[in-house]
Amino acid sequence: MTRLFNDPADFADEATDGFVAANARWVRKVHGGVARATTSPEGTVAVVIGGGSGHYPAFGGLVGHGLAAGAALGNLFASPSAQQVAGVAKASEHGGGVLLSYGNYAGDVLNFDAAARTLEAEGIRVRTVRVTDDVVSAPSDQAHERRGIAGDLCVFKVAGAAAERGDDLDAVTAVATRANDRTRSFGVAFSGCSLPGADEPLFTVPEGRMAIGMGIHGERGIDETDVPTASGLAELLVARLLDELPDGVRPEGARVVPVLNGLGSVKYEELFVVYGAVQRLLADAGVVVVEPEVGELVTSFDMAGVSLTLFWLDDELEALWAAAADTPAYRKGGAVAEDRVDPSVAAADEAARAIGPASDDSRVAAARVRAGFAAVRAVVDEHADELGRIDAVAGDGDHGIGMQRGAHAADDAVADALGRGAGAGTVLRIAADAWSDKAGGTSGAIWGAALEALARVVGDDERPTAATVQGAVHAATEAVLAFGAVPGDKTMVDALVPFDDVLRDRIDAGTPLPDAWAAAVAAAREAADATADLLPRKGRARTHAEQAVGTADPGARSFALIVEAVAP
């Protein structure tokens, strides 16, 4: 396939800019993604969705009346950062609280959960509904671990309609949860997808064969078979979904919304042929079809494939599904007349990200922070290959390059902020955003959360004292621990917690900061080395745990290198 873009680095940002320019009737650009360009009544719940780019019309195309209030947009197939999610939520919120809803993927869970904690700390009520509709990604007794695919649309639509009619946050959450519980999806692929800049597709399917249960990012399916006829494909999809019905549902007389979703390269006419067979099979089973959808709704770049979603209705869910919606890519009923967001609101969104006032002492400290990030960049560059080799023993080998991306982005962002007169807290906040946005993966989310916590404690008013630094490090430790790892899991936490403990003890005892920091660094190095004896209990490495014994954890190792490099 011909590619218009070979460099993926800025692809998502450029795509978002073009999307907003083409759809200014519905959306406006905000920090982290897009929000509605039209107003909502005060007290309305804001349904905020999101995920990686490459799935259009999910997620930005679903922002508008009757659906989402905002969408956080990550890079290609990568979760948006916690700062992006929080930025979109704050730009979309109207005093009724925020419902975060997204597909159940590890990176999204980490970042949306971190954003939820940030929002709640600022007094904004938050609830979460993760979409888990993909029946092949986990057995039914572990449905909470399933992935979210095209069933996203059903959950988002119902939640948005409930918010639009004035339901409070708990009620919107309850109906979205019920929609998720009554949604099942199953997908197949005939070929993989190729991302901008990639020489090869993410995965391949042999000629004349079809992957069964393939995920929208190329996740491994459960089987492979010859490509069937359109009728044969419909039979496969319908039979699998009728084999697992929600509790209390029987096919005879049940009402269902079928969503036949094209993943990127299947033509609409082909989808219609398959859908005709799908509807006949559902009718034969005694099912009553209600307002079906056929088209590209949750795509995977140029993947050739389809998925079928069955959304089983009750009276309330049917009414919410049928309610009016008006977004760039999804509409029901006529256009809805609404007032546009006042330009001053958009200006306020930008002002919230602008450089605020800072004391002279804080600006002096910001220059020290800038030197620290230059040191981080240098030490990560020096050890990137080593960190990648360590990670490849039982993981995917990307820790070194991920840390490089994060460190470079943070260093560049800090230099810019310092030049605009930022204080130390603002510099750290901007670094957190840049690191988590560009690093991606689990380490990006964790380092972003840690830096954000440092920023909150340091602030822009005073030059940080030794006690302030220690308190900031402890806040960062708490932010990292909130992701769920504990000492002994063979993660960064194994080096972070001893560092925090020793620094706190030495500062409390009156030890000068440079000496206290040096003692904490020694503890972190020793703890990082000791992770070689541990079995991993978190992350991808846990599936190859035995292979990891004898090798230090890359996250713990990189942490020890960084805190040594930034010693005061």
C-alpha cells in the first residue's frame, strides 16, 4: 500500500490538527486530544473516551452531542498519557463529574487510572468503565480481563445518551456498565496492517487463510482457517456470539443491535453482503434486530478484517441507543442545534497550559532541574543498548529506546519551558507530560506519574529545601506504587522504595542533602543489582519468569542510573 507518511513521530499530532480543521463544527483541539466545540448544561456528566490513534472514527470521530464530551488521543496504537487524559477531562468537564471509558488494554488502564487520581486530587469526581467485549481474549469467567474492540461504540453511545438526558455520574456509570456487560464481539483478519514508517506489517496472514480472534493491534488470535464465503463468515461470527449470551438473555424474542465493523480495508459493499447473511441467521435464531450498524467504526489502520458485535438490549438500553447523536463520524436523528463554546473558554484551555508566574528562587531551581534532565538524557543514551539487552531477556527489549524517547522529549520540553520563565514545578510538570507522551508503554506512564508528583510538591513559589526534595521524592514513590507493584515484584519499585526510605531517614536525621542523596543512590544501586535474584511478577516478563533470573530488572537499573546522574 502506498504510504503518504514515512515518519510516524508526529503523525498523530498532525492527524489531529487536520481532523479538527475539517470538523470544527463538532470539535475543538485541547491539550491531549479533542473536546466538543458546543456547550453542555452546567452539571452535565462528561463522558471522556480515548485510546491510541489508528482506529478512526474511534476516538475523536465520536465526540459530539449524544456521545462523548472529549477524546484523549495517543500516538499510533499507543495509549494517551495520563496528562493528556486529564487535560481532555478538565477541558470537557461541566461540574457533573467525569466518566472515563476506554478499551481494556494495559497501557490505557495505567494512564487513565493515573489521570483519574490526578482529577480526584483536584476535586473532580471520576468513575471508570472499561470496555471488555472481545470474547476470544479471555474466557467468560475472566471477562474483566478481555480486550475492548468494536463494542466500544455501544458503551460510549449509551453513556453519552444518558449524560445528555441529565443522569448523574453514578447513573451514567451504571448504565454504561450494564451496556458493557451485555456486549459481545468477535473478529477475524485476512491480512495485517502497516503503520507509517514501518517496513513490514505488524503481522501477516498466509494467502488464502484467515486469522480468527485477531485483536485490533495485531494481538494473536486463537486459530487460523481457510477464507470462507461471505455466508460462511457470517455463520462463524454469529455462532460464536450466540454461544455466549449475557446472563438472563435467551435468543428467542431477544432484542439485539448487530454492529458489523470493517477494520480498514474491507469495502462497504463486502460488509453489506456479509451483513445480509448475519441478519438472516439472527432471524432464524428468533432474535429481533434493532437499529443495526454496518461500516468502519473501530478500525486498525489498513487491516483487512471484520468484527461482529452483538449488543443485547433492555428497554432503557434500547431508548439510549436510539437517542439522537451528532458527531463527525456517527449521527442518529437530525442535527442538534447547540451553542458553540465561547472563544474565551478555548483561550482558558490554552492558558491552563501556559507558563504561570514563579518566584525568582523557583526559576533558579528550575535551572538546576534543567541541568538534571540534561544529565538524565546523557546517562540514558550511554546505557540504552544495555537496558534494551536486559529487557530482551524476558521482555520485548524496548526499555532502552523507550527511556531514550522519554528522556529526550522531557529534556527538550524543559529547555523550552525554562526559556519562557517557568518555575521548577512547572518545568517538572511539562517534563512529565513530554516523557509519558513520547516514551509510551508502562515505563512512560510510570515516569510521567512520578514527575507529575514531584511537580506538585516542588511548586513555583520557593526554592526547594532538603525537606521539600525528600517530600517530593516520597510523593513520586507513592505515585509509582499506585500502579500496583510492590517490592519483590522485580520492577523499578525494588530500587525506588529503598532510595525513598534512605533519603527520608537521612534528611530526618539532619544529613545535608548531597550526602543523604549519595546514601540513597547507594541503596538504589544495591537493590537494583539484587533484582537479578528475583522472579518477575509484573509485566510481560512474568510470562518468561525463569529466563529473567540472573539478570537485573531494567526498570530498577535505569532508575539507579538516573538518580545517580542527577545527584545534587
